[in-house]
Amino acid sequence: AQSVTQLGSHVSVSEGALVLLRCNYSSSVPPYLFWYVQYPNQGLQLLLKYTTGATLVKGINGFEAEFKKSETSFHLTKPSAHMSDAAEYFCAVILNTNAGKSTFGDGTTLTVKP
Amino acid sequence: GAGVSQSPSNKVTEKGKDVELRCDPISGHTALYWYRQRLGQGLEFLIYFQGNSAPDKSGLPSDRFSAERTGESVSTLTIQRTQQEDSAVYLCASSGQGYYEQYFGPGTRLTVT
């Protein structure tokens, strides 16, 4: 079984500040991990993913995430928030033995204050 | 190329009526997913198709919900005898074989009155 927990349903930061969105997962086998972003009134789009290899992965719009197996975490960060980063962010996990069923977290709404 | 498309974009129906939602995945994508997203909530997995394998229906909330897929192309999600709690955005996504990132359609917003 697999599960995803996103800590904090709402995160608010000032423009230019560090963005940190937390994601922890549980999985009995090595997972594939994803972050998706949903801008207001738009569909979900992939931000970044971890499958194998380098544990620090970079995505679009300056975001990155680090897979930490010991902490079962895949937190999303961005050094400097921009107003356009305001959106809802979803963490997702797929077990690599079942390249199909994915589990999404409940999402974190990011607000960026001027 | 074309992305995932869904139709209709909006559907308003009366309680008790049946509705059919359509998803056209990206051409060549073997996997197709349906999710439900209630207002202010996360994505709820409904069903997953992979190639010619039997679909994973473990997320369907009741026997009023069913889905079909023709080969590796279009899929339809049918909700019978709709209830107000079925009101949500229904999202479809597809992914290619060997790749696990999902490409999402714009969704169908279903409102049951």
C-alpha cells in the first residue's frame, strides 16, 4: 500500500521568500514521486518527478525537490517566491512495481503576498 | 501534439439522471486514469486502465459508477442515478508506457441539482 501526506493545507509566503511545501509518503517498495501544480481555473501539470538516480530533482519555474529515503520525504522548494507561483500543489506517489495506480496528497494551497 | 481532452467541460444534471463523461487521451498513451476532485479537496482515484489488462476499479465509490475504454483510445465514465454528492470536477489523465508522469485533461465539472 502507499499513501501521501502533505503537511499544511495552506502555506503563505512573501514574494522573494523561500517556498517549502512538505510531502511525506509511505511505501513498502521504492516509490516514484511527483509534484503537480494546478493554477487557478487550469488543469494539473507536472512540476517535477523522481524515479531513479539523482535524489535532487529540478523542475519547471525554479522548483526543486529532494528524495530522502531515510525520512520518507519529498519536499518541494523554491529559493524565491514569485507572485505567479500562487497555486495548489499536489504530491503523488506510484509504486514502481505497479506502474499505474497513483496516490495523491490532499494538496497545499500556496499564497504569495506582495 | 494534442493533449488530453475531455467533454463536456461542464454538465448540469438533475438528481437521478445518468451522465456520461468522455476522455480522449494522448495518442499512443497506454495508461488512462479517472479522478474526482471535490471543491477544495485533493484528487480521489477512481479507476485506472493499462493497455489490455483488466482495469483497476478499486477507487470507484459505488456500483453507480462504471468506466469503459476502447483499446488504447477513448474512455467514458458513466454515473447512473446521480446524487448531489457526485458534484465535482472529474479529471482524466493519461501516461505513456514506461513513463509515469500523468498528463491531465481540463476536467468536466459536474453539478447535480
